[in-house]
Amino acid sequence: MGYFEKIYQSDLSHRARAVYMYLRDHADSEGKCWPGIRTIAAELRLSRSTVKRALDDLCKAELISKERRFRENGSLSSNLYRLK
């Protein structure tokens, strides 16, 4: 099965498909990546809220999981995304 076969056969929105392909393109060999929402939005030319909705759609479809990450000082860092 190809990387995107599940995506092509899904009922996901175009925004969710684009974000999934972006994450896949930026993932390491273990399927992990950690781009910021602002970065994803800028590179895909989408709004930040559109990217957030797409990520929520991908989590609900169980195509990705996301973990919050924190800096040593306790402030939030970018999320860690794991592709399934």
C-alpha cells in the first residue's frame, strides 16, 4: 500500500489531505515530525485555523497522533506528530 492510498480513499477534506502530505514529507524514518502550525500554514498558504482544523480531522481519522512538547523553562514548543 502506498503512503497516500488511505488518504485518496478517505472522505477527508482537501485541507486535511494537504496537511497529511506535508507531514509525511517532513517526517523522519519513524514517522515523526514537529513543524509548528505557523510554519505549516505559511508553507501551504493556509490560515492557522485551517491547519488546526485539518490536524484535528487527521487525529479523529486516526491517521496521526499529536503530543504536546515543552521547553526546559516550561513553555510550549511545537507539537510532535506521529503518522500511523
